[in-house]
Amino acid sequence: MPDDILEAMRGVDPDDSVQSVVAIAADYANRVPMSAHSHKRGQLIFVVSGSMRVETEGGIWITTPGRACWIPGGVIHKVVYTKASRARAAYIHESYLGRLPNKCCVLQLSALLRELVIAAVDLGHSYDENGQAGRLMQVLIDQIGGQVETPVFLPEGKDHRLRRLTALLYENPGDTRSLDEWCQLVGASARTLTRLFLNETGMTFSAWRQQLCLIRALEMMEDGQSVTQIAFALGYGSTSSFSTMFTRAMGEPPTTYVSRHEHSI
């Protein structure tokens, strides 16, 4: 396990614990990445303030306040805090994972689940499983299984040509070049790239790029950028066209999203 996690847990490895839930709190500086690692336990991780990105071989998940990332046991992942962040994490014993999601996902974080994890941090790493604390942990586990998944996942392919294209777009999501215009740069025909996007990400090129814009928009909102700044930085011709995309994906306009999350922190 990475040293930064062990330090946050004061030397306690959650995979070595017999407790049903082991919870930690930690603060991280801007852009500090954790090295790739995995746990036997499932992990629910969220930020009380700030923003984080969870990366696996299969893709990228962005998590902002009000949401949590669920990582099943055994999944190799790394976490990048895209701004200074206060994080909370709950590690769930592998015996309970059968009733929890079997894939990485970002979940809506209910107020109850958020407070349960915070309470679990306060309880520490040794408690009576048959007492009040143990009952609280069982409610926490049940609550994870009842959260709604949110559409903030960006799938990643394996083909080196596809990964070159997606990496360039991730660095500059406002690049509006068409697939035909990318061909020479990445060394593949438009037909090949179209096939690779569908086969390896399950999305068309345009749908993948739109999902990238959504994820980058959430990160930029956390940095305090305005909706107008974000729209033009992401290559949209107008604020209204960006707002339409965001509303369709997130179920609320970007201005409402920003206002609600500012008041929820």
C-alpha cells in the first residue's frame, strides 16, 4: 500500500483488519498523485472539499463534493487530487462485496452516507462489531448499495493509436478537429479510429469527446471558472450549447449545479 495511505491510517493496513469497515480521513495537496495500487477490500472514497480523479486501465472517473467513487476489491487504480482536497474513505471487508457494485463507478453521495463515513472515521479502527458501532457499519454498507450511479466515467481504449488520440484530447479538450483530421497525427485511418472507439470504449468519437468535455467541465467548475469560460475553453460556440449538453447529461443546468454544490460544502 502507498506510504501516503499508511501514514493517513497511522500504520494500519485496512486489508489486515478484521473489522467490517475501516475508515480514514486525509488531506492532500493540489495535483498530488497516489501511485497505482489495489486493495482486497472495496473502497468508497469522496472529497469533503476539492476534487479528485480516479484512474484505472479501463478509464477515468471524476469525483467532486456530493459524489463518491466506488472501487471494487482487486482493481488497480491511482488517485490524482486535481486541487487541494479533504478526502474520506471507507474500506469494506471483502465478505460484504457480493452485495455491492462489481465495477468502478461514481455514485451520488447521500447526506446519510456521507455522515456515516465521517462517523466511522471518528470510531477508529477497533470497535465492537456486535455493538452500536457494528450496527452503524452495517447501515453504511447497505447505504453504499443503494446509491444512484452518475454519468461521469470516461472509458479508455488499449490500442496505442487510440490512446495517443485520447491523451491529446484530454490535455486539450477544446480541440475541435474532426476524426478525419486526427488520422495522420495518430497513424490510423478514420475508418480504423471509428472502429477502435466503438470496440474499445463502447462510444463513438463524438460521444467520447462530449463525455470528456463533461468531465473536464466539472473539474473546471471546482477551480472556480465561470460557465462562459468553460464553454469556450471546451470548444463550444456558445454558452447555451454547452449548457444544453451539461443539462442533458447531469439533469440540471451548470449554473444550478455550481450553486447547489457551493452550498453543500
